[in-house]
Amino acid sequence: MSDAIAPGPPSDPSGSSRLFCALDLPDSTVELVASWQRRQGAGEGLRPVGADALHLTVAFLGDVPNARIPELAELVDRVEARPVGGRLLPSPVPMPRRRPRLFALEVESSAAERLAAEVRRALEGIGLELPDRRPFWPHLTVFRLKGRRPGKGRGSGPGRAPAQRLEPLPEADGHAFGCVRFALYRSELGPSGSTYSRLAARELPQPGGRQKR
């Protein structure tokens, strides 16, 4: 199973889509994380998130009427094109911590935090209330747990073994990057994992005037 980005079919205006906004990473950061994932190995019950789906989620919108997608695309286009830098932290974090469903690498980014607050205000300004009201947590989801679901009876939880098999990403300590774009995505669930369609995007300049890679 894998997550992937693919072009989506034209939206049915009468239907709805599962949407989120995210920051896309430079190729050098994606390859750094993907190489670390390969060194870990999939392991029992672990599924690595595909390189094409490594992104920094800014706001999860949930199911939104397709008729509102053009409005959201305009919102993306109005975002100021400014540098949004970040720094990867090396230790994978299980979430939730007691019975994890995924593992993430945390990101230090005050610029992403400011952008997330701006986007939340803009979405509320057009009458969209986010389903997740928790504070913004900058992170990259790098592994998901497959098979058994937590909380469904004795022995059903994934336990602690996968967390102990994940080694830190030493190269991430001090690895700084600049996000290359801010985008609106549609997520479609399927038997092979999630497929993401980029519906609108705003290209971002790099910190210090560096070129995107």
C-alpha cells in the first residue's frame, strides 16, 4: 500500500471531496527522508508513506462540497508568496503515543505556524470551520501502521514494538529546508492507500533567495 499524488478527474459539482492544505517540500528533503525510510525497512505492520506524499499538512478541511473548490483555489492564490523555511528533528514520534497509528518527524518552523494561523483565519472568513480544532503541529507523517486497529479488543493494538524498530534520522539534525509551494489537495481513499490530487498551488520563494531543488 502506498500514498501517491496523481491528477484527479473533474469534480462533480453536486458531490464533495476530502480536502486539505499542505506545504510541499524540496526534492532534497524528500530524498533525505525517503532514504531513511528505506533503511528502516517496512517491518511488521509498518507502511512507509510514499515520497510523493511527504508534505507538511497546514489545515485538514474534511469533506467539502465540490462547488466550493474554486473559492478555495482563489484563497490559495491569495496567500503571500514568501519563504517558509523549516528544520527537521531527528527522532520519530509515535501518534497517539500509547497506541500509535502513525509515526512522524517533527518540524521546527515558525513561518509554517504563522501561515497555518493565517490560513485558518481565511477559511473561517469564508465560513469553513475546520474539523480538527487542535493547535497546529508541524510534522511529516513518515510511517503508518497497517492491519490491526487500536482500541478494538484485546491484542488489537499495535503495541510498542514498531516504535523501537525506528531509528532516528541523524542527518535531520540541523537539516534546514524551504518549502517549494503551498497547495490545496484532494485525498481519495482506496484499497491501495490514499491518492492525492493537487487542485491549486502557490509557488514559494526559497529562504535566502536559493533556487528550488
